[in-house]
Amino acid sequence: MNKILITGSNGLLGQKLVSLLANKSNCQLIATARGEARFSIPNNVIYQSLDITDAQACISVVNTFSPDAIIHAAAMTNVDACENQRELCDLINIEGTRNIIQAIGNRQTHLVHISTDFIYEGDEDEYFEDSKANPLSYYGTSKWKSELLFENVSFPYSILRTVLVYGVLEDLSRSNIVLWAKGALEKNQEINVVDDQYRCPTLAEDLALACSDVVAQKATGVFHVSGKEFLSILDLVYKIADFWSLDRNLIKSIKTSSLNQAAKRPVKTKLNIIKAIKQFNYQPKSIHEGLTLVAHQLQNLKPL
């Protein structure tokens, strides 16, 4: 039986991983996050509070459970907050990752690390796993530095770079592009949406399944794991409006430069996912399929 430990299990990806892996008969799951669990812990899942910025706590948890694999989903991902709180960003994204790596030590634990398209500058038509990193934001820099920590490790590892993850949970601490746009348009609020940033939106369930498959198939190295459709943020929000039959006229097209955001964003981050398709049969859903799943999950959420 594989013992899999998840960091950041209270987050969107973390909770999707718990839901996915809790039902696998060949898997013993240890879910960790800072503080209390924000989800109903399945009977066959162990929950352990873990602050990844505490090196000794990381060592203790890894020694206690001796996991066969760790999926490291804990991170500070708010791009502007990372820009404004650089020490905290470094502490979580770099030192937190270093603590997990050092806790593994000489074990042959397979570490799956989640990274981002924001390590790229955004001036290429397409990015491959060996494309040059040149982050524009402090968030991107912190995630690139966290990747560099793997250069001399002795255990098997996988780095999964992903893009603009969306999905829904009963208790979601941070919103995402789909829920934000849907919620605002349902309230008949005008929203400003950039038309000059292009992404491959990624369904959280697809990313969770990729993590699970990487562990199951012992696929190591760097992989791009994103949605397969490349479009502007504006066109994505139009798709969201059309899917739920909401008013497109409330959507106002703007340029990134008008937002005065703390952190610079890359213009275009189209990740080539062929390697993931070939190595572990990654098959992301279309945006329409993703929105259909989100709609179904929203209908089945317990009323607050």
C-alpha cells in the first residue's frame, strides 16, 4: 500500500487530491495543512497539522509517517501579496520547499512539487519544459528558486508547472477566475477584464489527477500540466458568461497596464503539454467540460 502525504490539503488542489486519493484502495493518505482541517476528513484519511515553514515539524511528520510519496501543494500563490510581502513569500515558497526536501533526506520518497507558468517572461509563442525561465514577478521568482532546490537531490521527484487553476469547494479560502466572474455577473455587477493576457486555464481535478498519475507511474522530471485551450482572460470570461447565460454587456475590456497591479504578469503563457500526454496520458478537460463539472458541484454543495 502506497503512503501518500499531501501538504496544503486545505487549498483547492489539496482538497481535490484528498477527494481523489481517499477512495483508492491501494493508498494510505496523510493530509497535512497549517491549522485545522477545513474539510470533512474521510474515515480512512489521517489529518496532521503541519506548518511547512517549521523545519523540525517537517522532519517530525516525515519521520512519523515515512511516506512513499509527498505531493507538495502548499504555497503562497497570491501574486500581488507575494510582491508586497517578499519575506513571507520566500519563507513559504522557498524555505517551506527546502524544509520538505531536507525532511526527506536520504529516503527514496517521491516528491511531487507544484510550480507555475509565472516562471516565464511571456514573450514566446509556446513554452516547453526546457524553455528558459525569466520570471517577471516575485511570486514567479520564488517558484523558480524553489525548482532550483531539486538540482542535487538524491530522491525521485516531479515538478508540475500549471496555469490559472480553477474549481469549487464547500470552503474555498480564495476565489478563482471562474467563481469571481460568475458571482459578479450574477449580481449584475460590471467587471473589468484584461484582454491582453493569454492563458491555458486548468481545472483543479485535472491537476489533481496528474499528480496522482505521476505518483502511480513513478514519472519523474519536469512536466507542463495545464488546460489544452489557449485564450485571453477576456475570452475565458465571455465563455463563463455564456455558459451560465449571464449578461456579456457587463464585461468591460481593459488593458493590464490600467490595473496598476503590484506584480507584473507575463502576457502569454502557452504551456506545451505533449510530454505529460506521452508519459502519463494526461488528458485535460475542455473549458466547457470543466465549467459543466463546476456547475454540477455548485448544485450539490450543502446550503450555508
